[in-house]
Amino acid sequence: MKSRLLLTRRLIQLLVGLFLYGIAISMMVRAGIGVSPWDVLAQGLSLKTDIPFGLITNIVGLVVLLFWIPLKQRPGLGTVLNVLLIGPAAQFGLWLIPQQTEPWIQVALFTAGLGLLAIATGLYIGPRMGPGPRDGLMTGLHARTGWPIWSVRTGIEVTVLVIGWFLGGNVGIGTLAFAVLIGPLCSLTLPLFAIRLPEAAKADAQERELEGSAEQAVQYDVREGLLLESDAGSRDRAMRRATSSAIGAHGADRSRQAPRADARTIAAYWLDDRLFGRRRPRAGRVTRVAHATHH
């Protein structure tokens, strides 16, 4: 029964997060001062094809998901729902929210949309049911090529931004604000809404089906506001440490040093702690959580 309740909570949080993500996108689009690189691409394609923005968002997500095949990544339930639901939610938001032209309203609406998008990211990634298609592409390329996450992400987003701009997508101050602020904002929300899974879930076949096999980014720190390493990178680093012949790499001859605490590092599972009365991890503890900075 307990596992069923946990699954129900994960599904509800996932669906709420995806819906709010679509609404957040529509808020930034209606602000009219620039949108994220992927939404610039969707806007440009929508303008050239007359296909509604929400449907184009779905189509782009599906095409990106096809790139997972050569990367040998299997989507999770959250990945599939991401492709299906964010587009309709964004289209609903566009129907609900009028286009803004007053500068102060544009800035306020964009700011609210950006904040809501960061919260929605934490909500839909927290259940650990697979990353969004665009994030899976990023972490999959990182895992297969060994290129740093930052360079893979930058390369992908610059490419789609340039294509979208040439197609007529809205590039503006909001696009720059998104690029600068979304990392730090998600570094706050991702740990807060992460859901604790029981240790037994890691070996459960059903759980593996829900999460898929896509590489997921894990470690966040408020000082950087960006991804620090992926699951694959973490495992490789641990394996190198375990098999290293260097003196002091392991063994009883060297005492293990405790990691330095940093008060600015965010403790995870904030929502879990308050829903179920658990003690919050001590401030400064480095925490590993599931990731993605974009759908």
C-alpha cells in the first residue's frame, strides 16, 4: 500500500509539474520580450508552418526523442508524458493569457513565468520518472562522447536558438535572462521537490521501466546553479577511485576526510520533509538529486 501511495504521489506531482511548465512557457511567450532557445525554435517553426505553437512543441519533442535511439537511451514515463502534455498546456496558456505590450507588464509576466518554470521543473523532475527529451539528449551526448555537460548544452541551445531566430522566433532580453537565471533558479527548486525513493526501488524492474535508461544529471550546488556531473560521470569517478593504485586513493593508511560543509549548498527533499515530518538534512550537506533544466 505504501508503495502504491508513493507512486500515486509521484504521478500527481509529475502531471502538475508538466502542466505548470506549459503555462510558464505561455506566460513568457505572451510577455513578448524573448523566450528560451527551444521556444524560439518552436515559435519560428510555428510562424513558418502555421501550425499552433503547442503542437509544434509536441512535434519538436518527438523529433528530439528520436535522437535518443542512436544514443541507446530508453525514455521513462515522465519523458513520454513530457512530449505529450507540455504542448497542450502551453497552448491552453496562450489561449488564456493575452499578448502584452506595456513594458512593465511584459517584464512582470516574464519574471513570473520564469519563476513558475523553475518550480515546474523541480516538480516534474522530482518524481524521477525520466528526464525531458531535450535533457536526455544533452546527458546522452555527454555520456557517449565524454564532452563536458556545459559544452554539450551550450552547443545544442546555441544551434536551436540560431535556427529559431532565422525562422522568425522571438529573441530578446528575455532570452538572455532565461540563459543566465534558469540554472540558479533550478538549483533551488530541483532539490526542494525531489522525492525520496526506497533503496529497494533501485533494483525493482517496474521502477526501471518508469524511469527509463536515460542518463540523468544529479548534483547541484547553489554556488554554480548548474549541473555538476551526470550519473555516468559519478559512477566512472567512483570506479577510478576504487581501482586506483595511487597512494592515498584508498586504504587504511590514509584517513578519509569528511567533505567540507558549505552553508550555501542546498539540502534536498524539502517537500518530503514537510509532508511526512522528516528531519531536513543539515545545511551544507552536498546532496544528489535527479535533474533537468529544461523540458
